[in-house]
Amino acid sequence: MEKFSKLTGIAAPMQLVNIDTDMIIPKQFLKTIARTGLGKNLFDEMRYNLDGTEIADFVLNQPAYRHAEIIIAGDNFGCGSSREHAPWALLDFGIRCVISTSFADIFYNNCFKNGILPIVMPQEVVDVLMADAKKGANARQTIDLEAQTITTSDGKVFEFDVDAHRKHCLINGLDDIGLTLEKGSAIDSFEKKTAALRPWA
Amino acid sequence: MTARTLYDKIWDDHVVHQAEDGTCLLYIDRHLVHEVTSPQAFEGLRMTNRKVRAPEKTIAVPDHNVPTTLDRANAATMTEDSRIQVSALDTNAKEFGIHYYPVSDVRQGIVHIVGPEQGWTLPGMTVVCGDSHTATHGAFGSLAHGIGTSEVEHVLATQTLIQRKAKNFKVEITGSLRPGVTAKDITLSVIGATGTAGGTGYVIEYCGQAIRELSMEGRMTVCNMAIEGGARAGLIAPDEKTYAYCMGRPHAPKGAAWEAAVAYWKTLYSDDSAHWDKVITLKGEDIAPVVTWGTSPEDVLPITGVVPSPTDFTGGKVEAVQRSLDYMGLTPGMKLADIQIDTVFIGSCTNGRIEDLRAAAAILKGKKKKDGLRAMVVPGSGLVRAQAEEEGLAQIFIDAGFEWRLAGCSMCLAMNPDQLQPGERCAATSNRNFEGRQGRGGRTHLVSPGMAAAAAITGHLTDVREMM
């Protein structure tokens, strides 16, 4: 997993609430057996006409946001399916951070497994970031995970919360499985204990 | 000991390790696997030379991509990329030695229908699957939730999941449901009341008389859509109905082990004085047959209602409703019962069980679908299909002009040949009315099986109570 420490980049405003994972990556692109290559189909049905041409007013098709690395989103971003193809598509496009008032649980988890930082902020802060993002490509925001701060293009600074374990993994690009396997003996003894208590399980 | 909820109890019994910051390693009793969200996980194991830690607790079945037409044994019915995914699952199941129900097996079906049917899902277990509708299994009083592919790989390799505990949310449905009102109407009405983010950060326990009165099939329908309300999982405490459903299933315990299991299951309830972080109560008798009008499961109203206006809403929802109405081709003020439909889909992990087919067949018996309308019934598993044939339900559907399909996810998510065309409008018993969910430009109205059957007869959304 790619490390995440500090990022300064273009933020794309996506004010719509309840942006679901079917919107982020429609089902016809879930038939891949790889994790990469989904960026071109990110937000496919919002981004392209049926004939494959771009829908000009969709935010990521606008010249200012074609290289966005941050999304400022409406409430409940990533709701719906558990498909990890959603963060894979975001990452493949180049998005490393999404900020919203809330995220769906599974999507939120999936982001951390892929080097994407989802940040939950109160409505009034998201409103400020959204307005800043709407200024376009020159309005770059800075996300500092170490310091846990977001800095707008005009220098306003907001602190954010992040789970300590997840922060550690993201900053160091750590593989969860490796860390868990180090607890192998705890898993062994749990299995031994439950084999006696709940043998049917 | 302090009073605990059902969720607290199951959680406590599965903690392998707790870190200082509260992050837990949770043991997973059952891992269900399907073809869409698993290939990258198995590939990850191969690349790191890891094995499946507990293959005897891991069950795989292809469902999302699989065609449901009677000719599906012919490989040409699948697209190349679908065929690759299904054959990757075949290979992975064999190579890693996990339980497998291939397409050719009569027990094949939607993973969330197969698990309970085969007795893999039992009360008090932790159950995960790379699919958000894993919430279904909560109907047994098991802690069940969807996970992403990285977590699928984590569970395959370690049989555990890194988790932080969610909060407790009690959803109580008092009293009894009125005739024509079903589990689907309960679960949609709850989402209508709480919103699709109302459950975020919580595990829901559904309780109250109306829930107790539901069959196991109905309880699975309720829990299935907990995720549409944003909850990590939905739970219903096990009772005599639960034990009766589990007893004798192929992978349920037998003899003395059964007795020991039931004794444990009887401890699985929320203590009277347990702490709830959030509570809502709905009266069972107030719940009506409902339909969705928009592109979020929270966009739900009784069938007697009218299409709302964006101005009825506030904040970000105003823009979302305007977008929904444009997408759905609806005008504010229009009666929901006047909405004409082109297609009826009965099936999915929400409503593809035998009781759902019985409810639809009861409305359709001796009647015909409206001319020109496309209608299909897709049983949730090969065994549901066989039982429906034995009970004469299949013939009722066929006589009514429905297509009688083989088991799979079908038109719920359109990853297979069953899809809506742009602008095509569908009354569906599935779980998501998102834009493009059933096919690009397709318009979905979520309903109960009885409501779907009623709509098939009249050609428009219809109050099932008028047909009873």
C-alpha cells in the first residue's frame, strides 16, 4: 500500500448527498480480476454519455479538476455496496483523500486499506472546504496526516480526527495481514478455547 | 456483570485481542465468498504464499455473474469477463480447499440464501462476506456484515477481522402488521424514518412484537436491508422459530451438540437494562405497503402517497431529489399508484425465498400479467426453485406469463444478462434503487413480492390490498 503523509492538491467539489458505490464504479466494471485500471471508469455514468463522449459539466471533466487528488463530498459518501472497486477506481484516477460529513462504514474501511484518507468533518467545515474547492485549480488544499490538519487555499486550518492504528498504517504503508499474523498465537488459543465452548461453530 | 445488548454479547465472545486504543481482533466463524469480490483476495494469498487459515469455515458460491436463463449450462450465455470470474472462483475453491457450490449444483444460489439454507449460518456466530447484504444473516442473531476485498483476504489468511466496536441502535416495531403489509415494508419504512445514513456507526437490533411475529424468511428480509440504512449489521435475537429453522440443516449441529448449541443460543438476547445509544419505535399497525419513488432507499412512501417535490426537503437533499426525479422521469404531485411500469422482477437476497414466492403467487393465482410487460421470477437458490415447483407455485407464475428462472442475483444488480434498458421502469423486490443499479438509465421502484405481483397484473404500481 502506498504511504500517505502529506498531500497538496486540487480538490473537486461534489455536493450531491448519498453518492453511492454504484455511481463511483458501476457494476459492469466489477468483472475485473485486477485491482488497477479502473480510473478511467470512475463515476462512469455521470462522466460519460452512452456513446463514450464526456459529459462536459461533470466536475472531473472540467479542465480545473481533471487532476484532482481530493474530493469534497456531500453527506453519506460511498453508501451501498461493499465493492472495493470503488476506492480502487478513486485511487487509480489519482484521488488520495475524500472529505465529507459522513461516510458509509464499509467504504470508509476500504479506503484505509488502499492508501486513501477519508476525513469526516462537521457541516460548517465541509461548507468552507466546498466553497474553497469551487474556486478551481489554483485553490489547492493541503492535507497533513501527521499533524492531522487540512489547510485551505487561503490558509484556513482545520484539525481532524483519525483512528491512531489507521493513521499509523497509512503513514507507514503497512499491510494489516502481516500485523495480524504476528498475533497468530492469540488466534490459536482463541480457537482452542472456543472449540471446547462452542464446538458447533 | 453489567447489562449487555445482544451485539455486546456476540462481540465479547469473539474478541481475540484488544489493543490499547480499543481496536479489536474479532474472530470470524463463517466466511462466505462469491466470485466478484474475491479474485483479488485469493491472488493476494498466492503472491504472499499464504494459505486459507480455516477452509472448513469458508464457503463459496457464484451468484452475481451467473445467467439465470434455463440454457445457462451453455457457456456462450456468459460474457468472457463473467466467465473468467466464475472460473477463477472454481479454481480458487479447489486450490484452497474450501466448500463450494458450483453453478451445476442444485444447492447453488445467492450466497445469502445458501448460507442459512445449508445451516452454515447459526445464532451467535460472526459471519462475513465481501458483499454488503451479508447483513441478512443477522436474522439468526449472528453478527453479520459486509467487508471489502482487502478484508476478504485478511479473513482468508487469519480468520479474523480488525474492528472497532459500533454503537447499539434499537429499532422496535410494536404491535402487529396489518394484512398486505410485510417484512419488506417494515425494513423500507425504517429506512424512510432514519435515512440511509441513520444507522452509520451502529449495529441495529430489530425487536418488538411485529418482528417476533415474522417468519425467519421475513426476518432475513428485514436484516438484509439494515445496510441500506447505513448500519454495519442488523440483528434479531434468536427464538424458537430460529431453532426450528436451523434444526436438521446439513451443517447444523446434531444430537448432544445441538442441545449444547440451543442452551448457548438461549443466552443471546439483550438484557432488560442494557444501554442503547439510539432508539426508534414504529407501530406495526401504522406501517403501510410502501414503494420507493427516488434513487435512494430512503425515498420511500406508502403506495397511497404522491411523488414529493424537491421543495419538501432541505439541505443537500434538495439537489438530490431534483436529480432523482429527473432520472426517474416523475413529476411532483403525481400519484404513486399511477406510475406505469414495464418490468417486474421478483427475486434477490432480499425477497428470493420460498415465502416471498408464495406471497407473489397468492396474488397471481388464476391471473395474467398485463400484456407487453416483462415479468420474471428468479428463485434465490436451486432448492427454493425446487420447492416452489413442488408446491405448484412455479406453474402459477408460468400461467400468469412470468419467466421462471434459475437461481442467481439476476436483475438486482445487472452484472449478468438480466438488465433494464435506459428509461425502462421496473417494480423490483430487490434492495437498491440507485441510478443505473438494474442497468444504465433503468428506473427502479422497490416493493414487496405481493406488491410486485399486483403491479404485474395492472401494469402500474398498485396497492396490493386491493387485490387480496
